[in-house]
Amino acid sequence: MREGKSPIENKYIVLKTSDAKKYLTEDMNIMLHDICLHIQSERLKENKEINEYLIVNSDEAYAKEVWEIIKHGEAIKHTKLKRV
């Protein structure tokens, strides 16, 4: 998946929980938690859902296949939206 430029838009911040616990100080982890809670709170005020995501590490052998499935699903979604 990493060869050349990625067609994937980089619009999310993903942190591995174990990395945060290992590499951040206790104060940093508290700040990170508070930031996440604040974002969730603001989304709820705007009547938005609290999103959950599936994460695939791009260097996994199956990442390219997963990306193709996502692209196909997005194409279907956009086709349906154009009909509305």
C-alpha cells in the first residue's frame, strides 16, 4: 500500500492506545483524553454521531484488498447520493 503516492486522503488522526500509554506522560494522556471528550461533546451539541472507525495498518498484506473494498463502497454511496 505504501508504494508511490497514496490515493487515501489523510483526514484522521490515529494513535495506538498502547503507544499513548507508553510514550506520553500521565499529564499528556489526561490532556489527550480531555481533548477527545471535548470533541465528542461538541459533536453531540451539533446532533452528530460519535463515530467509530475500523483501522487497517497500511503495511498489512491485506491492506490493498481492504482499500479496494472501501473504494467500491464509497462509489456505491456516492452513486446513491446523486440519485436523491
